[in-house]
Amino acid sequence: MSCSFKIDVIDMPGVTSRLLNLVDDLNINLMAMEVVPGEIYIRVGDLPECKKVKREELLVELKRLDFVKEVSDIEYMPFEVKEQELKTVMNNLKEGIVAIDKYGKISTMNKSAEVILNVSLKKSIGKDIRDILDSDRLPIIESLKKKKKIENEEILIEGDYGKSHYFTTTTPIFDEDNNLIGAVASMKDIDEVRKLYNTIHETPKIEFNDIIHQSEKMERLIEYAKRSAKNDSTIFIRGESGTGKELFARAIYSASSRSQEPFVAVNCAALPDSLLESELFGYEEGSFTGAKKGGKQGLFEIADKGTIFLDEIGEMSAHLQAKLLRTLEQNQIRKVGGDQVINIDVRVIAATNRKIEEMIRENKFREDLYYRLNVIPIIIPPLRERREDLFALSKYFIWKITNKMRIPNKHLSPQAKKKIMSYDWPGNVRELKNVLERAINFVSSLEITADDIIFDRLRLQNNNYLNREAGDYNKDSLLKGNYVDIKEISSIKKMVGELEKLVISHTLNEEQSLRKAAEVLGVSHTTVLNKAKKYNLK
């Protein structure tokens, strides 16, 4: 047992040495001591329960010293208070902090660093950082060896518990005599860096390395897309909903010579024709009721020298298709309500999940626009055709979601893996992420079991079909079993409302377009929009 005391003293020479002599004469173990002008703090041991004879004897002898004004008990030494304050500050920083001694052993680490690096804080302290982080190159070690600061280095480490991707700045630490005693590193998770970048540039930086895959089919596709990125030709990305068309578009942009210029993305299915036209091409002042004073730049103008991504281009009206074709052929635009021709230099990447060839035969999509867009076609295979990617994607999403929720990483049980592998994934990567996020939200253990994997299999018969799934289910009861279960019986109005919400949510998720969803459901665009607002669907 130890006790700590604060001793108020007269500030005079020899005070500390006389106090040390007293402690030595009483044969008391001095464990810690801090001295500031007018105050001395000591922690002593060998005082059982701090209530025995030696404690009283020490207090009596201390008060007899002519330089002692007052002696009082304290719970913590000043250095312990400062240490706790610093620890609290460190653990509330979003930035990760790691400090090492001159031998590379970790002396300090905060909770953010623990999350970013996917390591255990308790198990890391005192260990060599090279044993904790499996990487050929660690900036903090380089900073130690070269005795110089290293700023904003991007680091990617693949570990057993997930991927660590962050930016770090490292600084060597010197004592008062300029002797090297260690180094400290601050780090920002790549997601935080991208968030900051997007705040400034409004464009998330996605690279081909961010496309998680293991299949040879995807590897070949990525290599093909990388080659496509090097030129300025128009690219047409095809694929089912949820396959990652925008991810490819952004990766192509990042690998292109235009990567330092704007990237502008627009969903052609999200806006009515008149609004989409003014958004794409801009408008002149007074061109329509409510037009902004002074007019407005269009997205093609904003994207000048950069790249514009036209998602869901199959939803574009015939009028806009004709206007887009002229823009692509002439590299010029004309604002709504304007006469002036504006020259633009924009690379166009378009995407759709529609069967464009059928639309051409039905005169719903211009054949000449199709050829103008389809200079470099990129067709992304659905997830069911590249099942080798399922586990890599699952592992990545589980790590990403748990990291975002700041909870321990989880893993799939063998039965859960089998269930995931046997499913057809009509919603592709987007559906996989949603299913895993749902499981993580309701699983308290570190293992996700097959029962935790719940599929949403409601499909509208006039638009989609039910895919086969391993295991038995009743086709006449789509809201039971591994699908969506009605937990309680309530009023008809409430239950119908829940079903309406479910149907609209699934249809929007499938079609990715208010207009297409309205067409499938047999209602107006406004009805779907109002229902989506009512149920807070996005």
C-alpha cells in the first residue's frame, strides 16, 4: 500500500535534501517525488493501509521541520493527473497517435490509432511496432532512422483483421541535448481524408485499388478499364443495378489525365426532363418562371476540362437524347433560353442498367446516340457470375461497417459463408452490403451465423422474378422465413402502410429511378415521390 502527500514548504535552499534525509532515517520507501517552488509531492510505500505507526510518525516528523508549513493527503500525484488529462485528450482525437522509443517499441497509442491500424492497444504497448504492423515500409521507422519529419505519406496495410488505409505524418523526438529518443506519428483514416477532400473538391477520390475483387473476370475487366482511362474517348458502362458502375466511372476518372479537373456526376433518372435539361446545360436569366437572376451554369460547363458521368442515361427523354447527341458531336452546348454557343472540353462516361438494344428496337433510345456513347463499352458482370468475389467483398464490408460503428471486427461462420455463396444476389454488391450491415446491427457476438443473414426477396411479378435460393421457402408467403417477417399483428391501416413502404422501398432500390418505379407500380411519378417522402425513403 502507498500513500501520497502534498507538503507546502518555505522556498529556501536545502529543503529537498533535508526531506529526503528524513524519509531515509525513518526507513520509508520513497516511490515518487515532484518538486515545484513552494510545494513538494511525495508518494511513499511500506505504510500498511496508511494508518499504522510509520504514517503517523512520518507526519509528525514532517511537521517538525522548520520549513514545512502544512502537510495534506492527496489521492493522485500531479504527474498522474496530467497523464490522465493527456490520455483523455488523446482518446478523444479523431486522429490516430502512436509514439515509439528509439528502439521502435510503442510507448503511446490512442484509441483512434487502435481503430485505424486494426490492432489491440493493450497488446501493442511495449511491443516493437514492426512486429505489430506487417509492412515493408513504415514512415515512423524511416523518421527515426533519418532523423527527419515525413509528411502526408499514404499507407496501405493488409492484415489478418482487415485493411488499414491511412495518411500519416511522422516526427522524430529529441531531448534537450538534441539526442534522438523516439518518434511520433499522427494518422488519418483514408475515409476521413476523403471526407475532407470531398468537402473541398466535392468529388470522392476512387481508384481501381478500391474495387474489391478476387475473380479473374473482374481482374481482366479492371485492366481493360485502366487502359480505357488513358484516352479521352467516350465510355459506356453497362451492368445491373448495384454492380458498381459509378465506382468504375470514378476509378477511370482518377486514372485519367483529367484527374486534377472536375468530376461531375448526375443521375438522369432522378430529375424530370425540364429540370434535367436546365441542370445539364444551364439556363439564361428569365428563361422560365423561377429562373435564377443572372442565369445558371450547367453541369457540362462546370465539368469543363474534366469528366461528366451520366448515370441511368437510358431514362433520358427523346428530346434530351437529341440535345446530348449534338453536344457530343460538336463539343458545344447552348443554355436553355439562350442563343450563345459555348465550347466545352469534357470527357463523357455514361452508364445504364437498361437493355439498350431492346430500347433501340422499340424506338425508346436513339441508335445514333448509342453508337456515339458506345466507343469503349464496359460491361460489369453481376455478382452471381463472379462468386469468387463474395468473400473478399464480405470481409471488406464487415470491416468497413464495424470500423465505422467503432465496434470490434466480426467474421462469418462457415454456415453463413455457405448461405451467402448459394444466394443469387439480384441486388448485387449493394444488396450484399445492406444484408451484412443489417446482420452487424443485430449481432452481439463476433461471429455472424447463417440465421443472421436475412435476404429481402420481395420482387414485383410484372418486373422481376424470384431467384432460386438454397434451402426451402414458401413462394406464396414472401414475408416469412429468411425474408421479411411480420413481427406482430396490428391494425389493417398500419399493416398496409408497412407493406406499402416495403414495396416502394424495394422498387426504388431495384429501379434506381422514380419514373421507372412509378411505371412499374402503375402510379404517377408524383405519387411515388410523395410516398417516398412520407416514409422517409432515399
